[in-house]
Amino acid sequence: MHKIRVIPVLLLKHWGIEKSVRFRAGKYVGSPINAARVFNGLNVDELILLDIVAGEEGRGPNAEIVSQIAEETQMPFTVGGGIRTLEQIRVLLQAGVDRVCINTHAVERPEFVREAAEVFGSQCIVVSVDVKRRWTGRHEVFARGGRKATGLAPEAWARRMEEMGAGEILLTSMDRDGTMSGYDVPLIRRVADAVRIPVIACGGAGRVEDFAAAVDGGHASAVAAGAFFLFYGPRRTVLINYPHDDDLARVLGEDRVRRKDFKVLPPSRAY
Amino acid sequence: MVVILDYGAGNLASVVRGLRRAGVEAVVSSRHRDVAAAKGIVLPGVGFFDAAMERLRSGGLLGLLEERVLGARVPVLGICLGMQMFTEHSEEGDAAGLGWIRGRTMRFRFEGGVDAPKVPHLGWTAVRRCAEGPLFDALPPLPCFYFAHSYHIACTDAAVVAAEADYGIRFPAAVHWGNIYGTQFHPEKSHDNGARFLRNFVKAAGLA
């Protein structure tokens, strides 16, 4: 039976994790290495790390942090942030990254996605799509960390990226980001129904019930969250956490949840 | 020393680390003398069938691999694409494989609109053993492993299939025949189940 993936997303700003609300006003959360270790120790399904200033600084994801996390974790690890060349992807994969996330450069040059898929394989290529609802009520894709409007509709863009060879779409609602007020389920559904490749829903998770809404109502193949796994309580105290299998099973059903209660391996090095 | 064949693209560091945790030192190489001296060989999991086969061919490795694996019976582990290369043919690139396992590699094809399973098959899926054997020793009855693939194999000979998984259709998740071992999933990315699996492989293959 295939399981629904529940994926923490870490936003890296220089050397620390930041958590935004609606793509603004980041709050420093802590060390990315530490967070990755905690999630690895909790046996989570997968980890996504996005270097959110790499693009504007004209570089790729922070190599040192990426390789240290890759070295210490035994789960699939997806990395994004400023990726524009095949060589950057090659170096990331050699460092132990499994999949790369392309966002702004896919908008600037869609052919790059095809080139990357042809060299590295579709299952290595995730296209990250950030979406905001305009004042007209229509949804629009934004690039450059949510700063540049593209004029693209999310479903059409997702379909184009699928045609180019993307293996998966990471769909983030900018309006729900950091709010923990629930996913934008109608948006997720329109995009997921438009493509045959998996869609990861992101932006707005605040309770485990939201995961069920994204999957059953939104047809997402996987659910991702940032704030939900980094904060706790009404004052948003920083506390790295992940739902218990029993809570996930209650909302997703036992057969769609991967039970992680097999003995957890100790970390590969002392710290 | 275990040699992990290098056919071009992808994440091999995790395989090296996974094997190290399982008690075996491995090196990434495509050099004849490394392959000839290897106590075990790994065909890793990323790339394309036709391109990988062409790399082996142009590297002059096909004959050497056949001699080591089929002749000298050196243990070999194929992961994902690596296992697919054991088959006789793949739709991916319409290319001939190594032919060490009778069967072929085919793309997932699903009808059914929005309810059809998504392709690639990405994520954790439960695996069901087909027979008792060393590979799934000390693992729970339906262990989950991480899959990332758009193609799957179909074996002519059911006896080589060590485990199956369901994703829209039933397909072989692992094969084992003598010194030949293969997994469609990525044990190096499957947390504790994967670590246990690699440890079982290393012990079954007499590598540690």
C-alpha cells in the first residue's frame, strides 16, 4: 500500500532557518543541521530544504549545510534555491541530495527543466510553484521568492512543467504560508487534477486534519509543512515537532500512513 | 572492497554511506582493475537505462561484468535502475539490458483520469515478501521502503522475485537469484528498514 508522505520544509536564510508568514517577515528558528538531525531521528518521510536567498545572491544552495545534512540523514532529501545550471545540480546530487527544486529559473527559461530531466531523470527534478491570489480573485504564479508576478495560471504552468519533464510539483500557497490556517484545497485540487505527476501541497498546515483535506479534497500525493513542524502553541514557541503516527492514522487512515515505530537508528556521528 | 559502478549522473554518496553503515567499505569506480578485484558490485539507481547501458558498453565493462557476476559469482546488488538493467530489455530507450534475469522493464501506464496513480511512483510503499530468505530478516511483515521510478520490471521467472509491491499494479520490488540481488526501492534512502536491508544483503552476500 502506498503511503502519503508528510514532509517538513526548512527555509534556509544564510546559516539559519527562517519561517515567514505569507512570504514576509521571517522569524529565525534555529540551526538547519540541528533541525535535520531531529527530523532524521524522528524517522520522517522526506526533507525539503530551500535556500531562500540563494537566488537573489546569484548562487545555488549553501553547499556546506547541504552536504552536512546529506551526510547525516538516511531519508530522501530535496534541495532548492537559486538553481540555474546543470553543473549545480550535478554537484548537489554528488553531495548526497536526491532531488532538486527549481523555481525562478524554470520561469525564466522553461527549457532548463527539460535539459535537467534529460540528464538527471525526471524523478530528480521538482518544480516549485508559488501561488498568490490576486485582487481580481484569480490565482497567479510568482517567482523570485514571491516578489515577481509571472502572469501564469498555476494549472497551465504545472502542465507545462510536466511536459518539460518535471517529476513532481511542490505547490505553495503564498497566502496561507505560515498562517497555519489550513491549505488552499481548491487550488491544490485544480493543479493536482491538471497533471499526471505527483503534487506536494504546501502552505497553511496547522492541524493534522489539514493533511487529510489536502489529500482527499485536494488530491495531493504528499503534504508539506513548515510552521506546523517548527512552532508550537498560540505564541508560536519554537519547538521542532512532527505528528505521531497515531494522529496521522486517525486522519489519513492506517493503511496510508507509514509506521515509524521501528527502532530508530542513532545519529551517525556524535554532537 | 565493494565497487559501486559509476555510469554518469546521480547521488552515489548515499549508497556509499549506506554500505558503510552496513559494515562494508565501498568505492565509486568504473575502472577495469577495480571491478575485476571487487568482492561485491553495486549497480546504483539513478540515470537512464539506455544511457547507463551505453556507458557500460563504451567503458568495455560488459564482458568483465558477465565474467565476474555469472562466472566468478561475485555478489551484485542492483538498486532501482540498476536492478532494471539486469533484465533483457527496457522500453526506456528501447535498449537491451544485461539479460542476467529473464524479463523486461516497462513504463507504468495508468488509465483513469484524476484517480489514476501518479507517475513517477514517488514515496514510501509497503513491500511483501514472496518467500522466506535472508534479505528481509528482522524486518516487520510489510516493511515500507522509498521508491522513485517511472519504470518497473516484469520477470518471466517468478522464482527470482523476492518481494512485491502494489502501485496501481503488482510489480517486483526485489529479486534474488544466487549471487544476484536487486531492489526497485532505494534502501540507502529508506531509514532504518533500508539500513537493516543493506545489513542483510551484506551478510547474505558474505561481504562482512
